[in-house]
Amino acid sequence: MTITTAPTSSSTDTARAVLDAAFPGGIGAFIDGKVVPGNGETVTLTAAATGAPFATYSDPGAEGAGVILESSVRGAAAWGELNGFERAAILRNVSRTLEAHTEELAILESATTGKPIRDARVEAAKVAEMFGYYAGWADKLTGQTIPVPGSWHTYTERVPWGVIVAITPWNAPMFTAGWNSAAPLAAGNSVIIKPSEFTPASTIRVAQLAHEAGLPDGVFNVAPGLGQTVGAALTSDRRVGKVSFIGSVPTGRRVAVAAAQAGIPALLELGGKSANIVFADADLERAADGAISAIFSGAGQSCVAGSRLLVERSVHAQFVELVADRAGRLRVGDPLSADTEVGPIITAQQFATVNSLIDAGVQDGGRRITGSALPPHLTGSALAGGHWVMPTLLDGVTPQNRLETTEVFGPVVGADAFDTEAEAIARANSTSFGLAGAVWTSDVSRAHHVARSVNAGTFWINSYKTIHVAVPFGGFGDSGHGRSSGPGVLDEYTQTKAIWVPTRAAGSPFPSLSY
Ligand code: NAD
């Protein structure tokens, strides 16, 4: 790929040029180290910043999914024959290769998804880091020696599942491509990623670079295409060892049921409706900065978005003003401009959903404080047809408001006042989700008490949104189950085998206990 500078006069042209440079033959499945055009459903890719189409591709269909799976079964066998030290060396090289291509990957991601380039750069670097981190684990996967009664040497081994199918969403395609491949590969599995049909490019390029860095054929394949064709075929085929799914609650449940019917376990990373709780004794300026980043980075298209802002009543009006002032100053615009902080909504469908949920929030009594008219640099330019939603703050979003419990997945935060700590905790826990949350306070005991009391897989004290591959991440309740990072995820991607050896000839090799 040769394009290293951003952008041309039109985001649509840039997206087309960047994609052509990356994949001269167009988008296709990545199988055995090659990009192979599909012959299934046709998918049109749209530039989020202009609303105009820039490419089409055909997905591999259910039949093509079968071909990919055959390759991945072979890949799992070949990868499994290497020892952990050999796998670690290759994964370290994958990390170095991705690091060397950070800028290229960031431009590809930004141009084809509408994600601000500064965010894409951070995410590209994180993907390289993920491979570096799990390369470090590949040669350290040990079992246990377990003392048992009688004369036995009993030990365990960690066995890869074989083929892992990862289904990923459109909001962070490159990040989730790394998140859902580095760990299973380190554990000795092959991986197929089925990226969102809307944002396949960066995932294919990551797999291509990983192959160039030494991953054998079939170890990291990509199946771009529709959920109901390619996704459904891959998540219900008994040759798959495990499914890891990142996406919405309804789709996650559908996928888990289909997988279960084929006897395949599924790890689910789903949506959220996280509470950001601000007490009067907090550093309000810092908390306002945190509240902005919690909801408006990624234009709110983030599973951990702090979409409910709960503020102690005595500072509520002041704090809403601080947040509104900052929201009004955020730079919304061309994703490929280095100073853009908030980009467009990535898909047209989601753009419509976000707008209708803002209307619902107002109908249910929310007062719009920010986020109405689009500025002239958006309406009066080539960006006029883009999926723009200005950072939106609604105040007075009470428990009866639909925004209280519905994930918007856009730059929309609902604020409300609370009187007591117990009320804030109850309110934070009043949805079926349990992904993330935060508290802002200078009272250490209160901070820890709130952190312990809120149902969430990740919780920040006087901060928001930091996650790292070394730290477990995942949801409670409707936000899913299983953890997708940290050392523990290696347990998700291996099965434990127990091995018994009698150590004394006199010991009975046939104990009477049956199970
Ligand atoms: P989605 O559920 O619509 O789609 C997710 C993926 O599932 C896509 O790749 C889609 O093609 C695929 N899919 C759809 N139907 C399928 C089927 N029948 N079989 C197999 N695959 C199928 O989600 P989305 O709109 O792409 O992403 C937004 C959602 O993702 C939000 O709810 C967000 O909170 C969630 N998300 C969660 C996390 C997390 O780590 N918890 C991270 C990012 C996004």
C-alpha cells in the first residue's frame, strides 16, 4: 500500500484510493495467505463522512465459508504442531510488522470507517501491542501437577480448541481484530475473523501482515460478509471449536443459540449503558474532561461509553454547564484531518437509530442542552451528506426516559441529578447491562464503595475509558460473559486435559469409582 498521507479533496475519493492501494483486486476473503474474491451477496461500502458509496464486494456466502473453515482446520493442525517458543517468535514478529505499518493501518481504518485518524493511530498501535503481549504468553502456558490420594502422578495440559471464529462489530474493526486474534493464536488455535460487513478492510490487512510476518497458511483467515450468510454459517459448524462474539445483545444471543445447537461454546462481549457518577467533592474540571471523553470519543460508538451522567444535585447545574461548554468546543469534521476529535456515525443505519433515539429522549422529557444544528463546515461542503450528529447533551433524563436504559451507540449523553450515594448506586444498577462505569469523588472510601457496588466488568475511579490488553475486560448481565483480555483469556482459548499415570505397580489401575 502506497498511500501514507491524508486526505484528498473528498473523503469518498480518499476512501476509494486507500482501498484500491491496499487491495488492488478488491476486497475478498483472506484464505491461506491470499485475498480471494467472493461470489455471494454484494455489499456496498459507504464513506461515513459523505454518505456516498466508495466500493462494493461480494461475500464468500455459506459455501465460501466452508472453504475458509477447511483451510482453518488445516491451519490449526499446522499451528498446533509448533511449540510455544516457535509460536511466540512468530507472534513477536507479527507485533513488529504491525508496528511498522501503524500509519498505513490507521489511514486505511480512518478512510474506510470514518473513525478520526488520531483515534485510528492509537488503535493501530494497540493492535501491535496486543500481539506483543500475547507473544509473551505463548511459551508460558503451563498445566499443573495435582496431588491426589493413592499412587498417581496426575497433571494437566492446556489444549487449544482448534478453530476460533471471532465475529466483530463495525465500531472498532481493527482493534477488535487484534483483541480477538492475538490471544487465541498464542494459545495455539487458528482464527477466522468475520468482521462487520460494513468495515472489513483493516481486518483483512492485519491478517495479511500477520501472514507476511510468518503465520502459516490458514492460521489467520478472514471471512468478510453478511451476518446472516457467512456469520451464520461459521458459527454453527461443528468444526469450529469456540465462537467469540463482539456486538449487540440481540445478535449475540442469536449467535450463542445457533452455536449451542451445534455444541459450540460462545464468549459474548455485548453492549452497555454505563453510568458516570459525579459527586460534589470531585475535581469538577477533570470530571468534565472525563465525561466528555467517556461519551464523545469515537462519537459515542463505544461499548463502554459513559452515556448516563449522574451528578450530585448541589453541583448538577454547574457541572452540566462545564460539560456543555466542552461539548460545544469539540472539533467535529473530516476523519482524516489530524485535529478532528469527533467523526461521523459509521453506518447509515446507525445514523438513523441515533437520531431517532435523540428524538425519543426529548419526547420523554430530556432537555437538549447541546447538539442541535450542524455547523457550516459540515453543511456547506463535500461533507454535507455525511452521517453527522453533533455532541448531544440532554439534561433531565429521568429513569422513565427511554435513554435511561437503551444503548444509543452515538454521541448522546443523558444527565440527571441525584441526592444520595445509595440513590446513585441504585440508578447505576437499574439497567440490565453491566459493562462499565465510573465515579468521580475525592473521598477514597466512597470511591471504593461505589466501585464495589456497581454491577460492571470494568469500573474507573476519577478516570474513564482506559483499557489495556493485560487487564481482564468483559461484561456482567446483558453485557455478556467471559473475559477477552488479560492472562485469564488464555483459559477461554484452551481446554484443560487431565492425565493420570499410576506410579506404583501395586496401585490399582482400575479404581472402583465411576463417573
Ligand atoms: P451487531 O450485533 O449488529 O453485529 C455484530 C456482528 O455480528 C457483525 O459482524 C454482524 O455481521 C454479525 N452478525 C449479524 N448477524 C449474525 C448472525 N446471524 N450470525 C453471525 N454473525 C452475525 O453489532 P454492531 O452493530 O456491529 O456493533 C455494535 C454493538 O457492538 C453495540 O451493541 C456495542 O455495544 C457492541 N460492542 C461491544 C463491545 C464489547 O467489548 N462489549 C465492543 C464493541 C462493540
